[in-house]
Amino acid sequence: MPHEPSSTRPHAAAGTALPRIAVCGIHIESSTFTPYVSTAADFDVRRGDAVLDRHPFLAAGSPLREAAAWHGVLHAGALPGGPLDREDFEAWRAEILEGLAALVSGSDGASLDALWFDIHGAMSVRGMDDAEGALITAIREVIGEDVLVGTSMDLHGNVSPALFAGCDQLTCYRTAPHVDVAETRERAVRSLLDALAAAPDGLPAPKPHRALVHVPILLPGEMTSTRVEPAASLYARIPELAAREGVTDVSYWIGFAWADEPRCQAAVVAFGADGEAVDAAALELATAIWETRHEFVFVAPTGTLEECLDTAIASPARPFWISDSGDNPGAGGADDTTGCLAALASRPEIRAGEVTALLVSIVDPETAGRAAELGVGRRGDVVVGGRIDARDPGPVPLHIEVEALDHSPATGVAAVLRVLAPAGGESPSEPRSPELRPTSQRSTGLRPTGLRLVVTSRRAQFSTEAMFARLGLTMTVADVVVVKMGYLEPDQHAAAADWMMALTPGGVDQDLVRLGHRRITRPMLPFDAEIPAPSAADVLR
């Protein structure tokens, strides 16, 4: 049952004029096509002031921290993965609702003035179609309609009608790769504070006019990077639209391509003081997206895995990077398909050491743990990968030498393994035994190949120089660097002399038609040849 509307209760606690703002959210991007199931163990869960401390602009003593009475309720964030376990979601939802209920019925008589809903926007929960929409709907039942709700999201999130109905101010990133994450979150917070500052004393902040226009296009982020057109120009239009009289903000969500849910599609949202101006800005940007609907292309040259390896090995560019895009954990892939590993291990140029290659990384707690038991400099037989997503070729047996070990919250145990080849010419990936049998450092008949790989006990993405350095590696250590990524992040992009995206199978396959969506809205590009142009009738307010 909704609590008493805030307009009938005091605006703030006695003795202070500071508005009271709660912060909560669950932040994960979930592929419904990956066999991985995300659980509470994958998340960094924060409560109280720790919710605020994750944001530098809300650090203790900062101007924004001092501008309100902040109340961190609960925030859970994780690397993208599979759908979240329903039981874990329900436990966090109950805790969020209980915490908010305590705030709106506090013993000091103060009301809750605003809520910052800090989410990703592409969370899937097992058995649900619209987890964020369901969560904000439940939150509204607790806090009432007068509390001002703002949300900041990833541009690869989805804006469902339920999410739109529950939020007064919605904004998202404007860059991909995302170099404006902190900027976007701070923009959301400042918009809330500005609206609260404009409220008449003792009354709730006035609600802005809002407009939502869905555009039935569903594309992977690798075709909508702001490094290339047309996304670069589309996002470049946003500052001018948001600066118009009566408009506060305008945002463009690409939508999340790897979930088979009705809410998944592109969206434009605008909000501000002037309803006509807000509607016009949203419809103008949605129309511009529609006009460029057939111009979206991949951010890099693409090919099959074998085509990418052929090009990389023959190229004079060093290092040559290849993205194993179908198993990208940064979009929800399992992080343990082994097609790239098997292909690298069987390449004669790499087996002979004529070409060096590094594969970063595969999640395999068993192999990472065995490497730690062996220790640096020791050799053994291991079976790598294919424990979560066992598609062909499945687990790959290897003879390895442990070259480096590390442990961090991001990776758990991490190990650099040098692949060894028998002197007799046997393939290093030829099955021997599924057991992990240590081999003496003085073993005869084994020689190093040109292949190294990194295994971790937690799903991880080696996107920064610092992560490589923890293992004694650099981003230029090998002739060919294969990463489980889609588009390259800034450090990776700077390190690569050249690169390609391998259109590999996996839970985040770039070939969306091959994945087999069944429940999305139709017509929808690229599943259908054409879609209708947006019109005023499509504007949801």
C-alpha cells in the first residue's frame, strides 16, 4: 500500500533545509542467450554510506554530498552475465522496499524528497520480462507518486513503459565505449537537485514533462559505437537538443540486443518544463535515428575466426588484436567458450613459436586453482574452458607451464599459462587425460609454443593496462592478442596496431538473426526489412 503522499508531510527534518534523497539500484546487463546464471556471488553489494562512496562526486565533503541528506539503501553491481537468480533478486527487492519504507515513515517526521534509481537497464531476472520496470513499480507503491525519481542508465539498457512511468527524469550514457559513466551519473544527480531547489518551500518538486519514443531497431553495441557513423552524429545532436528552451535532457538508448524480451528496442526520452518542446526534441531525434536506420555498420572489420587469424598472422601490424565477440563477458557471454583457444593452439605458426599469441581470458576456477597449486615455473596437464558454455569444441586439454599468478577481487585467482607442445609434434590440444597431472619442471619432450593464455576463477574482462600489468603482461606482449570483447575499450584500442572482430558463436553472438529471438516486437530491424517512421502518435507521455 502506498505511504502517505509527501506533500502532506514536512519537507525536511526539523532544523535542516536539506532535501532527503535515497539511492538504490541493481546494476547488471544480462544475456538471455547465455547458459550462465548470475547470482549474488557475482555482485558487489553495498549498503548505507558505501552506496554513496562508489561515486567520487558524492565523496564525503564534496559539494553534491553536502547539498542533500543522502540515504544509501542498497546497490548491487556486477559484470554483465546471464539472467539473475530470482531468489537473489527478490531478496534485494525486499531489502530495498523495507529500507525505503523506513525512510518515508521516519520517526523524525521528515519525508523523502527524491530517489536516485542507479541501474543499468538491461537486467534480466529468471521468470520476469521487465525486472527494472517491476522494481520501480514496487518502489512507487512504497514511496508514493510525489517523490521525484531520477535514473541514470547505460545506453545499452531498455526503457519499458513501466520503467518510464515510474521515473520522472531519465538519462543515459552518450558514448560507446562508455567514457562518460561518472559524468552521466553526476548529471542525473544534479538534475534531481536542481528540481528540488526549484520546489516551493514545503511542497514536492514539480514533475517535468516527459516524452518517450520507441524506435523498433535492435542492434549490437558493436554496430552503434560512437566512434563511427551514424551513432557519432546522432549522439552529437543531443547537447543542442537538451539546450533548447524548456528542455532539460534528451537521451538515446540503443537497447539491449542479447535479451529476448518485448521491451528490447531503441528508445529516445526527453524531459523538461515545456511539454511541446520536450515532445518535439524526442520526436526529432527518433526521426533522425529512423532516417539512418540502414547505415549502421560494425565498428571494425569482421570475419570468421579463421579469417581473422589468417589476416592477423599475415599482417605486419603488431600487435594485431582479435575480439572473440560472441563470448564477450562485457555483454553477458559465459567467458569460457573454447573455439579461439583450440584454433590458436592448432596453428602451426604459433605452435612453432614463429608467431606469439595471447588469449585473455577464460574463466575456469578449476584450472586457475590447479595453476595456483602447481606454482610459478611448474608444469602440468590441464583441461581448459567449456564448463559453462560447452559448445563445440568444448573443454580443451593442454600441456602448460605456469608463468605468473595473481589474485584480485575482479578476477579471483588469475594465472598466465604458457602452452607446451610435445617434441614429437603432437598437437598441444590433443586429448590426453581429463585429470590434472603435474609434470616435473625437468620433463623431457615438451617445448614452449608461442601461445599464452590467462585463466581466472571469476568472470573478468582485461580491458585496462593495469589488469595486464598485475600478471606481468603488457598489451603489446604478443604478435596476436585475442580478447573476449566486442569493441575495444580505450586502453585496448590504443594498444592495437590493427584489429578485427571475429563473429564467433556464443551467448552474445553479433549475428542476431542466428541467435533466434522469438519474443521481441515486430517489425524490428534487422529481423525485418523495414520499419515505419516515428510519428506524433508514437510519443508516450
